[in-house]
Amino acid sequence: MELPRDARIFVAGHRGLVGSAVWRELERRGCTGLIGRTRRELDLLDARAVRDFYATEKPEYVIVAAAKVGGIVANSSYPAEFLHENLQIQNHLIHGAWVAGVKKLLFLGSSCIYPKHAPQPMQESALLTGPLEPTNEWYAIAKIAGIKMCQAYRRQYGCDFISAMPTNMYGPNDNYDLQNSHVLPALIRKFHEAKIAGAPTVTLWGTGRPWREFLYADDLASACVFLLENYSDENFINVGHGSEITIAELARLVQRLLGFQGEIVFDPTRPDGTPRKLMDSSRLFALGWRPKIDLETGIKLAYADFLKRFGGKG
């Protein structure tokens, strides 16, 4: 099924990293019925506001890219907010979509839904087979609930609600706040500021040994549209790049691409997080989708966006 170019498509979270990429992809494909709301225009924590929005705008397709997100520090510092707010956002959007008769909904989760020591690469069947990583379990629990909610509404009401689990994302409109960001944007900001300041060293959390997989936001956006057009199943589906890198190797790559001449120091007293997180995206690849942007190219594009947004000041 090809998305009608005049379809009314609501991208929840259209100003964020993922939502803005989805918006760009839909515009590139000539879609003319895009619907977006800023947080000020529509409070997704307000059930009545969301219900009224659905009744007024009558979207046919919904992409749930809105969430409260952050790295290890943010998840550890604000567990109640991460659990409560994400549950509220997705409950209102998913339930509201059923009430409004939305044709299809895509819920986006996170690779942190998998057990801390899930077999690698992580297959969809690993969900709920072991304990979560403690540093982000609150966010993970909310996302697992979102997956189950889509499955429940499909089973009980026949809704065409699907879920996709992206790997670690980066790209334009990322969050570079050092207290709340994920590892790659944090590295970009740290190395940039160290380069500008002429600092002799950059200190990074942990040992540098964990492995991570990264997907450029525009690749995820193309996968989202692909899934809306080609996927309709109760089981969620992984969206990854298919390659991985250690944090230490990633740091050296960012250091080289940004031109920082100093030394990298790792602080092993700080947490590493999950030791390895590689998605098994074979189900999606078998359907015919593949990422196009390699990590080095993606980091260059992300750094250009960082400089554009922050004027080279960090």
C-alpha cells in the first residue's frame, strides 16, 4: 500500500530528532496533508486536549515519535517523570487514535526495551526474557507498555497499529544538553567545546568498552514510511543499521572528524550502561529496506547541523 499523497498524517513530536526526520521524508515524497503540533499548541499529557485534537483534525495516519527522552543521567535522575509522562503521552495518542478511527498508527519504541544481557544481536523474541538495564528501565517499561497497547488494540478492536524499535538515533535536531543527551550528541558537543577551548583532554564516562549501534535519523524516517506502506503485524519490528562500534572507537572517530588534538580520558568510576546493544534487523531487511547513511557520513552531517544551530559556540 502506497501512502496517498493527500493523506492526513499526524507526526506527533515533529520538532524532535526522529519526528522532524519523518516530516522531511514525507515532504520529500510529496505528502501534502501533514499535521504537526508543538508542545505549546497541543499538550500530549492532557487527555482532553488530545481527544479534541483528534476530533477536529481527523488524521488518517499517526506516527508516535513524541516521548520524553534522555541518556543515563536523565533516566537515573528523573525516573518518575520518564515513566509517568511517557505512559501518558502514548496512552492518549494510541487510545485517541482508536476512538477517532485512525487507519494506521506507527508507535516508535527504543532498543532499551530489551533485557540487559539479551543474546546478541537482539531479536524481537528477546522481549521480556530477562531484567532490564537499571539506568533506563523506567523509559523501557513505558515503551514496552506502548508495544503491548498497540497489540491489545489490534487484538480487541482490529486496529492496524504497528510498532517499530529503532536502535540508537542521531542527526539533525538532536539534543546536545550534556545532562540529558545520548552518547553521540554528547560526544560531538564535548569534543567541539574542547577544541574551541584548546583543552588538553576530554573525559568520558565509563570504560569505553560497551558496543553500540547507531542509525542516522533520516534512515529511520525512510524505514517508518516503508513500514507504514509495507508492514501490518502484531509483532513489533527492529530498525537498526546492522553494524556496531565500541564507545572508545566512536570517541576516536568523533575526535578525528571534529579535529580535536588532545587526549581522551575514560572515567571507569562512571556507569557504562548495557555492555552491548546490537539489533537483529533481519526481518526488516528481508522485507526490502536498508539504511543508506554510514556512520562517518552521518556524524559529519550531524556536526554541520550542530554548528548551524549553535553558531559554533556549543
